[in-house]
Amino acid sequence: MLIVGHVTVHAQVPNESEIEDFVEERLDEYNIPNASLAIILGKDDINFYNWGEGSSETAAYLIGSLSKPVTSFAILNLADQGEINIDNHSSLVESFKWDQSE
């Protein structure tokens, strides 16, 4: 299971033990053998957490069809930051070449 989200928090950020307790309770509740979690609080503030065998910062997980919403989320964040213009479709695919003769 992969859960991705972006939340702007104006309240107190949970401490490390609260995060670990919450995740461990969910892992037990849903009988999940291992998990990895990354919490990004800024460009340079990334915290990694791992539970179970085989979990690490570099562990590979199957994400199935979640790549589409994850990619959309990333593109919309870039648009919000003014890095790309999603109204100018040609600028999004400048380096992508395809045969339009069909």
C-alpha cells in the first residue's frame, strides 16, 4: 500500500514516537508485514522510518496504478510553485517526440 499526500500543517507536528506508535498500530491492525515511510517537511528535512524485514530507505515497493495520481500530484505542485505552466501543453512535452502521421 502506498499513501501519498501533501498537507500544510499549522498545528504541532507529531513527534517521532507518536508517528511510530500510529504506524505500528495500523500495521498490526491490518496485518501488514513491513512498511517504509518518508515525511518531507521541507527541501532539506526528510525523515525516513522503516518497519519489518526488508524495509529500508532504498526498498522497492510495487505501486501499481498509483503512479498516475503521484505524477499528477507532482505536476500540480510544480504548477503551484510557478515552475511549469500546465495551460501551455506544448511546453510540457518539448522533448517528447512521437509520430503524428497516423
